[in-house]
Amino acid sequence: MSDLSTTHPARSGGGSPSMPGASEAETRARLARIESLNPIVNALLTVDADGAIRRAQAQDEARAAGDWPGLLDGVTVTVKDCFELAGETTSYGSSDRFARMGQRDAPLIRRLRDAGAILVGRNNLSEFCLGSTNQNEHHGPCRNPWDTGRVPGGSSGGSAASVAAGLCRVSIGTDTGGSIRIPAALCGVVGLRPSVGRVSNTGVIPCSVDFDTVGPLAYSVADVARAFAAIAGYDPEDPNSVDVLLGNFLQDLKAGVAGTRIGLPRNFYFDNLQPAVAERVRAAAAVLEKAGAVLVDVTIEDAEVAQARTAFSLLVADMAQYHLDKMETAPESIGPEVLRRLQLGLPVSGVQYAESRRWLASWKLRFRTLFERVDLILTPTTPITAPRIYDSADMIEATRAVSRFTYGFGALGLPAMSVPCGFDGDGMPVGMQIVGRWFDEPLVFRAGAAFQAATDHHRQRPALPA
């Protein structure tokens, strides 16, 4: 699996006096880049340089002895700071008052380590994973590597920015209504939201018990697919975990999309777009058609009301319930914009909540029918490219603006992946969203891999200091 990111020579110091092995050299290069660039983008809240180097050296020794460290052998990984790690404090992007000391590693952390990943640090995020801008009152804003005057998206903004800036090869984020896909699109990287139940949510701060997912980000679909293969699997401690066979899909990653039916919505998803977004996504559809896919015009009924029915009814109520004690006992310790968003859930009545659940159930049935006609759905990930930080002070409105196309698919529990498909006139990335049937991540990956095989958008890098 090739690493398509910009490489940098390893720096010596603190390790073995002999020439470092492959894992150690890669890790030292990433750590040097973190030291240079993280003060600019603020993508990482903590860095474990010594632990990462020790892990890399151990892997080099194991490899030299003929052992295979795992599927993510030598891959540098960062994780959103919302996962429990044994003996380490998790900030959840909030104030020290709400930080917690981990009693054990979240299952996802164990899977990463078992697969040979080298954890180098923990990412900045929107407080409590709430918000699509990653402007953080407690830890400072994370900035978009393509233009540090713009937001990276959120809530996994630090995860996307750390990949885009070359601080790691793979990052792990969480997605409830778009928190992986939105920053992936705005930062020009690939980001997967798996089917609900495919990856364990145990040891992760919840936003919504029914919508939450955990997924990887990287520049290439191949890297995201391999990371997903390492972390996916049934977890008996997670009530939403589903034991569905994944199989060895990696061997078919380059199988292509010949004959695959891809639905292009005629309504809503291509309405009121920034012109460059519409142009790049339609051009991307043409690339897939040239690769053998069959484009099918579809109408997605009630798409325009999905955000209000899910995000601003179900999700806000779920969030308010989980954080109610914080709002009651220490509202001054919560960032004002996050507190304002949490308070949106307080007026939602039980009747309104039940009504939205019934509406969502009926909408899901319509998607089952739609997926009899098509195999995948293709939309823009966001209607605009990354907005400027000073235009995003109102987090609620900024979230509404960038999440129009992501909340509905998240509420349905479908697998969806954002793939970079070009740039606007200011050089800011555009992302397309590939949505598959429940638990059909392999086909989503095949479509993304086919697109990247025919294009080079994912090979472009922001103009940051070397």
C-alpha cells in the first residue's frame, strides 16, 4: 500500500545511533512535521513522540526477525480526542472540568494497536463532538491546511487537518451527522462513515446512540479501506454493534465499477450549490461513467426536510439529554456556541421526538426501494467549500450550511464516503459523497478507488512549509 503523501527526511535524535528502520524513519519524519506545522494548523492537542518511536523501533525489530506486525504495519495514526485510552486524560474538546482519565483502552484503540498502527497523537475537535467548524473555545480553533484563514470542518476537523497537513498517514474520527465527511471534503482527503454497527462505539463519547459511527480518514481510498478493515468488527459491549461478515474485500479493491448503477439525484442535492462544487461533482460522475458505471437519474423524496427531521429534532434532543447534567451544574464551563446548540434540544417534546422517529422509519423504507434501482448514490458532500473562520462565528448556522447533504444519510445509518474531486477557483478542495447500501462498504471503496485510479486530485497537497 503506497503512501501518497509528501515525504520528508527523518531527523535523528533520541533513538538508536544506527540507521532507523522503515517504521522508525516514517515516524520520526511525521513527528518532525508535527513539530513544525502543528503550531500553524492546531490539529493535534497531544503528541506521544517517545511512545511512537518506541513502538516503531519494536516493529522494525519484529519485522527484521520475520514477524508481521499487522495490517497497519508502520502506519502513523492520530485519533480524535474523544476515545478512552488507559491511563490518559481525554479532553473531549472541552474544559478541564469535563476531562476524564481513561480506565482502559477503547476497543478501537486496541484494534489499531493490534494491527500495528503507530499512534502519534490525539486530534483537536469541536467540543463534545458538536459542531461543523472546529472552532474550539478551550483549545483554540483548528485551521484548514489549504488556507489557515478557513475552517477545516468538524467535528473531526483535527483528524482531517492532520492528514491534509501530512502530520500522519491515517486518522480516526467520528461521524454522527457528517463529522467525518464534512472535514474530509473541506480538507481534500478521503473520509469514511461506516454503516451504523460496523465499528465499535464503546469507549467513545456519544452524540446519538442510533447515529454515531467511527471511521478513518486518509489521502487515498486504499489507506482508508485498509484502516477500516483493521477496525471493523463485532463488539458485544456495543448495543448497536452488528455481526455482519465483511470478508476480505481488500483483494477486490481494484475490481472497478463496470455495470455499477450510480444514482444521481435530480432534486435537492444539486440545488443552491457553489458553482465550482456542482461542476466538479458532475465531472466526477462522468469519470465514473467512463470507467463503466451506469448513471441513473433518481429523485430522493423529502430530502429537503431530512436535516430538520433528524439533526434539529432527534439529534439535538439526544445531545441535550446526554449533557443535561453539565448544562444544569456548570454551564459556564461549556463554550457559548456549543451550549447554545445543546439548548436547542431542551424544547423538543416526547411527541415531537416520536414523530421524527416514525418519519425516519418511513424514509428508510423508501431508500430500500431506491436501492433496488441503484447500487450507489453520488452527491456533493458539502454545498460549499471551506468557509472563512470569521464567517463561521455562528456555529448553528455554519453547521446548517455545510451539513445539508450529510445528516440524512447519517440518520439512515448508511455507509458514506467523501472523496476529493477537485478544487474551486480559490484552490479549496471539493468533495463528492458516495453512499452505499447498508453494510456494503466494499462497493463504496471500489467506486472511490476507481475514481482515484483515473484522477490525481488526491495527490495534490497544500502549500505548507516543508
